[in-house]
Amino acid sequence: MTTHVSEEIHGKVLEVHLTGRLDRSDYEKFVPSSEEMIKQHGKIRILVEMHDFHGWKAGALWEDVKWNAKHFRDIERLAVVGETNWHHWMTMFCKPFTTATVRYFTPDKIQQARDWLES
């Protein structure tokens, strides 16, 4: 299974697009730009789009936990866009680990997610 992580930066909105199963090296792509944005803007907003996403390998899950603990208060809004029930469940699961307002959107509502993050 191929993992693909890409990101786009729009002001204080970071879009992260995930495919496959994340491993620790994928965080080397995500962490530097997100931390630079936090330095620049204070609080940022994130859109995570999951397409054919199958979760995290153990090392990646640890990196995710560390990043979330460090930036607990740095995320203002988090939009999760996913195609399966567990992506929706994951939205509910992550709420206690952030002060961000978290919302789930289906793939056909991705523009609504972007609009919500920009508002």
C-alpha cells in the first residue's frame, strides 16, 4: 500500500491530504510546515482530507500523539473530510485532545469544510 501525504497552505489554513497508512517518516513532511505556521499565525486551522486512508503505523501514531500534546491549544478549527464511518468516529475521538472546534465532512462537502475554516 502506497502512502501519500501532501499539503497546501492558504494563509493560516493548512490542508493535509492523506492516502494509505501513515508511518513515522510522513510526519517529517507535516510537522515543519505546521510548526512554522503556528509561529507565524499563533493559532491555525487544519483541513485533513482522508481518501483511501487506513490509519497509522505504530511509530506514526506516536508522532501524532506527541504533535497533538505539544499543540493542544494551537489549532483553532479542525475539519476532517473522510469517506468512511471510522473517519467520522475519529473526529469524535480527537475532540478531547485539542481545544479546537472539530467538525466532520463527507467528501462531497469539502468546499463546505473549506468555507467553514475560512469563516
